[in-house]
Amino acid sequence: ADRTLFYHQDEVDGIQRTNIFNVEDLSAPELVGQFSSTATTATDHNLYVHDGFIYEANYASGMRVFNACDPLAPVEVGFFDTYPDSDAPGYDGAWTAYPFFPSGTVIISDRSSGLFVVDVSAAIGNGCASDCPEDLDSSGAVDVNDLLAVLGGWGTDAGDVTGDGTTDVADLLAVLGAWGPCA
């Protein structure tokens, strides 16, 4: 979303792998990571990034969904196999998976079997939103560090846990009210 990273697959290299490039300096892109689905040897193809998730079409193994809330360490969270007869390299199966509908529905175009309409809500859960929004440092607990983050962001949106656009007493009270381990 911030256009600093670029995810790339190469369907003709024979390797099921996604490369992560830092493209902040377009004159000198830097390879900063790689990941792949460990469950398949199918040829990788098109991918889209949407709301913290990567939707990859991997021909014979169908669509793979990766949680990229940590954009340098995506984790596979779901898949839909549109071509269950094989996971072999080649060009049978899912060509692309389009995730940009407001409903959250993903459509998969499969060269062998046609169009699939898929509900991915079980795979993406709450998305990148934390189940504990007051845990500003993602430590798993609301504690003094989160309180300091609110105080440090006072008057800005840096510690805005209430979502009203500014860090103020309401955010301080929200952090104090959620004190302890995230459930």
C-alpha cells in the first residue's frame, strides 16, 4: 500500500517462489526477501496484493492466500485448489485470482475449469486489524509501553486507538481500560 515493496513471481524459471523487492529507490531495487508455498510444486503465476494479503494464482494448485501483515514475512493462510488432479508444474489451472470486490469475494480464472467465485473470509479473518487495538507495540499485552506511545503521540494520530483522528484523553482511557494481556 505504501509502494515501497514489490512482489514478483516468474512463471518460466521452474521455481515456485515469490521475490520481495524494496523499490523505495526505483533506480536501485533491492531483493529483501523470498517466500513460497511449501505445499506445492505448481508453476506460480499472477498475484495481487490487497488489504495486507497476497492472492497468488499457482496454476495446478489453484489460488494461494498469504497474510502479508508483516510484508517481509508473508505466511500462507489459505488456498482453493481449482485443479485437484495435479500440482505438477505446467499451465493447467488457475491463471489469476482477483480480490478487489467490495464484498471480499475473490474470483479465480482457471484455464482448465473456468471461473470460480470464492469466499476467503475464513482465511483472512480480521485482516491486519489487531484483536487488541490498544496494544500499540504489538507485544501481546497493553502495558506501560502502550501508555507511553499514547502520551508520545498526544495531539496527533500516532496513538489514536479510538479512531477519532487525534490522540487525546479518550485514547488514554481506552489504553487504561484494556490494561493487561490481549485476549
